[in-house]
Amino acid sequence: MIPKPLHHANELLAFVLELVALGGLAWWGFHTGHNLALHLLLGIGAPLLMAVAWGTYAAPRAKRPLPIPALLVFKLVVFGLAAAAIYATGAHTFGLVFAAVAVVNTLLATADRNSLARQTH
């Protein structure tokens, strides 16, 4: 089991990563395309789509929570798209660091969940 302070720090980091993913998608969207309508559509639509999907499937109080294997795939896709979006804006190092931190955070959270599940059974 992960020590409680590390658990809380990792949960806080997960929330920050979600916010950065939303911001990264918005940043990409507002800089993609050749006209204002497309900037607005992508800059607002991409993070909005992520927020709705996250709230439905991945949030702690999700309406339709995914089982752990599907949740890992979901997070990989969402954080991967956000990292690619950040990278595409020209922030290459930030996009790569974001991706690496998201992977480590997700692995730690999964290990923590698995250890808690073993303790309760």
C-alpha cells in the first residue's frame, strides 16, 4: 500500500494532470485551423468533450465508471491525446514531460487501488 501522504499527493497530481489536459486541448484547439470559427469550435469543443467523457467514465463519482482495465485504456487515450495536442502546439518538451508524468501517476494510482482492493478481500 502506498503511504497516505504519497496517496494524497498522487491524487492531487492526478487532478492537476486533468486540468493540464483540458488546458492543453484548449490551447491546441485555439491554435489549429485557419479561421476563427474553427479555432472556437476546437478550442472549446475538445476540452468540453474531454470533460464530459471524463465525468461520465473516469471521475471518482462517474455516472458509468469503467472497470480498471478499461479505465487505464481510457486514461491512456485521453492523456495521450492531450500530450499530442500540447506537442503539436510546439511545446515539445512540455508535451513529453506531461505524457511521462501522466503515465507514472496512473501507474501509481492503479497500484494503490489494487493494494486497497486486496486488503478489503
